[in-house]
Amino acid sequence: MNTERHISSAFDRDLETVQALVVKMGGMVESALHDAAIALETRDEELAEDVRRRDKAVDELELRVNEEAARLIALRAPTATDLRTVLSVIKISAILERVGDYAKNIAKRSHVLVHMPAVEGSGMALRRMSVTVEGMMKDALDSYIHRDAALAEDVRKRDLEVDQMYNALFREFLTYMMEDPRNITACMHLHFIAKNIERVGDHATGIAEQVIYLATGELPDDNRPKSDSLTRAVLNEGED
């Protein structure tokens, strides 16, 4: 019995360690996402470049999470419930790594846009969208820390608002491009930034769904409503 208790205690410590790494990774990704949005709004090339440099640390942390989780499974032989937690850690770290990539992509395109005339109204609209998504990501991570299924479900519902913002921006950029061909290059970059932000919302929802899985043992079985499938099908080949 004492041996079993010792093994359980060792597993708990190892699990706390790997979960702490995921929380650290989440903080890094939140910061990158916020700074990428600020760099875009203020046309700050130095901040955009800093976001791009920091992505390597996020990638390295994901590798460490995967290594620690694999070691945990191999050495501790977790029970079904504990295995669910470990697998969720792997899944969430992969999501966070992808969100870090989106922040880097936003920063990369911001660097290009600095050297182009600003498209009227686009900065404020994209900032509103990014603030909404940043809030979703924060709440998704908080729901993970506290195993709060209700908060996670709220994050899922808010993704529809992000889709609606994206669709409105998509149509606005199309209008600008049709009115003046000189806007095409800038609007294409802005469209892909909006698409990256919209995808971050999807990934925040993915984290929320993992939290619901952790809390209830089941993934949500209903499809989330999407505002408009048409704009999601157009120009996706250019998504970073």
C-alpha cells in the first residue's frame, strides 16, 4: 500500500510539473498574440520582430512538454482518468504552439504593411477582433487551470462573434480591392491577418473543448455554429 501511495505521489508531482509547463506556454502565447496585435496597430517594426524571435521559445517548450508527457506515460502507467489528463496536456500544448505560429505570422505581415499606405479603418477593426480573441484565449486557459467547464462552454459560444467579425472584414477588404486595385496587396495581407486571428479563436475553442473533456469525460458532441461558410472557403490557400 505504501508503495502504491509513493507511486501515486510521484505521478502527481510529475503531472503538476508538465501542467505547469503548459500554463507557462499559455502565458508566452498570450503575450505574443497581444504584442503582435499592438505591433500591427501601431506599425511597430521592432515589436513585430520581437514577436517573431520569441516564437522559437514556444516551439522549444512544446517539445519539452511532449517529452515530459511521454516519459510520464512510459514510467508511471497512468490510470484511465490520469491518462486523459496527460493526453489533454499534449493536445493543448500543440494548440498553443499553433497559436504562437499565428502570432508570428501576424507580426511578419505587419512588418510588410508598415511600408504600405494604411487602409482606412482596418487597424481599429482588426484590433477589436484581436481583443475578443485574446479574451477567449485567456478564459480558455483559465478554464483549464480551474477545470471550469462552464467557462469553457462560454468560450465556445463566443467563437461565433469572432466569425461574424471576420466575415464583415472579409467583405470590407473585397470592397476596398474592387474600388481601387492599388489596395489589393495591402488588403490581401490584412485579410490573412484577419484569418489568422479567426483561427486563434478556433484554437481557443479547441482548448475549451479539452477542458470540457477533462471535466466531464466527454467531448462536446454538437457542432459549433459558424457564421458563414462562404468566406471560410475563399482564399484559404493563402493561410499561413
